[in-house]
Amino acid sequence: MVNNIEQRIYELIRPYAGTYLFNIKKVVLTPKTDLDTDLDIDEVEAEDLMNDFFETFNVERGNFNVERGNFKVETYYPPESFSLNPFKKSPPVPVPDFTIGMLIESAKAGRWLYN
């Protein structure tokens, strides 16, 4: 069963989630859905989404700040390494989960719960 806060967060995220190509079927959203790996939301979209989230749900940002210099969206979207050698693969950078469930729990608490 989906509660009101959860439903409102899904509605907030839906425009960022897109649809399956050639199928016009909406992407299924659950609390376990990861914003970057499951929905392919890029860093700029994530910044916009999180600004909308904090404003819409009146959630205190706490340690989350999309501006550079503090704990930020780049925690979930680290800078990509660059190499002039096209054959050299950069090792993947481990990043923490960034899920819809994190937004749901933070909205219920009224503050960002994750570091």
C-alpha cells in the first residue's frame, strides 16, 4: 500500500523517470528504485529534483547541499575521470545508493536523514 507522502514523491520523480523506448509504458517506481542507476537521472537533473524535493516537502537539507563545497549531490555523482588515451578504462568509482526510499523516509522525518 502506498501512503500519501510516497505517492506525492512518485509524482515528483515521474517527469524525471521517462518511459521505455517504443513502449510508452511508465517506468515502475518503488522505494528501492535507484535514481542514478535505475532511472538514469544525471547530475543536473538530480540537483533540480532535490531542490524541488526539499521545497515541495519542506524538508530540512541538513548535510545535503547541492551546492559545491559541502555534502552534495556529487556524493552520488562523482566527477568522471578523464584520460586522453581512449583505450584506458577508468576504474568504476563506488557510490552510495541514492534511492526513492531515501526521499520518502526523509520527507516523513522532515529532514535529510543520510550522510
